[in-house]
Amino acid sequence: MKLSSLIDRRLVRCGLRATTKHEAFCELVELAVARTELTDARSILAAVIEREALGTTAVGFESAFPHARSDAVDDFYLVIGTSPQGIDCGWADGAPVRFISLLLIQKTASTLYLKTIAALARLVQQTELFERIVKAETPEELIELFEQSGVRTGTTLTLHDIMATELITVRPDTPLKEAVDLLFKHNVNALPVVDDSGRLLGAIEHLEIIASGIPGYLAMIDDLSFLGEYEPFEEVLRTEGEVPVAEVMRRDVPTVSEDTPLIEAAAEMAKGRLERLYVVQGDRLVGLVLAKYFIRKILRG
């Protein structure tokens, strides 16, 4: 399905009057209520604000896709607003937002809106076309530009639609100390290990670091109470600046392709009690999927 086919010209406002995020949300909700059978603007706006409080819906590229599930919504609505001058939304990157697509959906819906968000994300990355879209003067002109983009909503949701692509990685010769510092600094539990060509070699995870500080023979002893004052990380602290990641990394990491259907990936993670899947093209790392993405991007959108 073409993304352009989801757009109702009545739900497009070229040149928002809003100057703040809240004003933009209000303006788009009011437009939806005025032009459709929706009636409960207050409940819908509250749902949009509640969802935004869970985490920003800004996606970069001067764009944001606020969305909400609500009992006051009986269908799928895509409401689009542009602001050539930009709106200061107070988001972390500080960049003004010039394209806002508000998605309103039923509480039980997830598939269509996820496909739509994925398609919108591809659209706003087309730099030249994006400039023309935010400067469009009429809904008809904007819809025509969407048509020209050729962007389509996928027929099946895949890992490509939810995976993280901006990853912090380390090399096999990276000192363990540097890897531990990165884990702490970025508050993550694992770092992919890649070579200079981006080929996935393994991962350095919390458990590997813990295991490196414990003598191997202890795994064969049932009663460890005799250890008493033993300091498990004394050796790690002494040598972490010299030990390369390759010596302690996990090599048998679970990998999948980006075109793996979400349901298949979810089943694999549940069956294997996996917290993450490394997404590869051939043997080259292209993304990462965490179990929490299924909660954040699907169950809570």
C-alpha cells in the first residue's frame, strides 16, 4: 500500500500556527475532530500527552510522530502538519520540528500504525523531497509529493521496522577497560564486537565481564561458602587496561536478518529467553533488537 493512500486531504495543515509542542498537539487534534466523526477532543489530547510523557516521539530529521491509542478513537487517522519555520518542541536534540504526523488509533490496533511510522521514517530521510514537503502550500501539493516518494507501508512487520541502527561497538583489540567504561557511560548491558569491515565477531556483555573475574574451577564446586573474603574482580581491575575484548567476549551471539518477521523474532526471543538479537546482513552488523523494543514500540507504541 502506498503511504500517500493513507492521507486524507482534510487532515493536512500546511503551515501550522503553533509555536510550541503543546500548541501543535492541540491544533492537530482540533483539526481531526473538526474534519472527522471524532468528538472527544479532550480525551484524545490527553492520550497524546500521556504517550509523550512516556518518551519523546521525535525521530530526528526535524520530524516527530506523536501518536496515541484511545477509546475515543474508532478508526485509524493520520493527521499531518508542517511548519516551514520550525516549532521549538523542547526535545533533547534542540532542533526545531518542521514535520509532525499525528497518528490516532484504536486501543487494540498496532500493526497498521507501526507500518505507517516505519514508512514515514523512510520518507523524512529523503532530504530534498522533505524540503519540498514542509514548504508545500496546499494539502494536494503535499499528497502529490508523498506519491512521488514511492514510499509504501510494508505488508509484514519485520525487525527492520523496530531495530536500532545507531550502535556503539568495539573492536576485538579494544582494551577491556575501555569497553567497561562504554557500558557504564551509555548505560547498556552489551556491546557488539566488530572488525574494521563491520563484520560481527561477538559481543562483550555484563555476564562475560563477571565471568572473567571468577576462576574457572569455581564452576565445578557446589558449595562456595568457603570463599569468604575472596575478591572476584581483583585480577580484572589489575589487568583490564591490558586485556583485549577478544579474550573475554561472547562469540556465539544470536543473529537474525532484518527481514525477519516480528512474530518470528519474538517467538525466538521468548523460547531462548533472549534479551537481544543482533541483526546482520551476511556477516555484517546492521542493527540490534532488544526485548524491551517490543514493549516500547508495539505494546506501548
